[in-house]
Amino acid sequence: MERIIDNPDERTWGMLCHLSALAGAVIPFGNIIGPLIVYSVKRQEYGFVEDQGKEALNFQITMSILLIVSAILVVIVIGIFLLIAIGLLSLIFTVIGALKANQGEFYRYPFNIRFLK
């Protein structure tokens, strides 16, 4: 059985690691900058935030790479469908990650390149 975090502050900051990625809807590369800021500020204070921050950052970097490749593939039309699919999957998994972190669970995205270990 996996450990559940009881500290509400730690859970909230873990959730913010995931939700801060939604800044990408407003700021270019905000999906990476948001989790990076939360991770950098709170990783020393909370182990859960360090874990979830790395997970959120890895996922958002992976999604950014996929979105860039999809944008290039727009030239051959398939990129349009990939952009839509990747955008939706990114939003859905980000919200799921935030909900799980808010419940104190260590969330792992289903597909993720582990840049930060």
C-alpha cells in the first residue's frame, strides 16, 4: 500500500505543482514555468512537493516536446489532430494529477519521459 500524505499544506502545494501547469494557457511555456516555480520554492520544505513537482515537470516537458512536433506536422495535416489530442490529454491528466495530489496520493502520469529523477 502506498503512503498517503496527511499534512494539508503539503497536499495543497503538491496539488499546485500540477495545477500551475495551466499557466501555459496564458503564458508561453507557462506549463513548465509554473510547476518549476512551485517545485523550486517548496521542494526543500516538503518531500511530497519534491516528488510531485518532478512528476509534473517531467510530464509538462514531455507534452511540450510532443506539441512542438505536432505543430511541425501541421504541414501534413495530421498535426492538427495530434495538437488537439495532446492538448486534451495534457489537460485531463493534469487535473487528475492535481486531484490525486490533493488527496495525498503519489500520482504517476501514464506516459512520461523522466528528465528529472
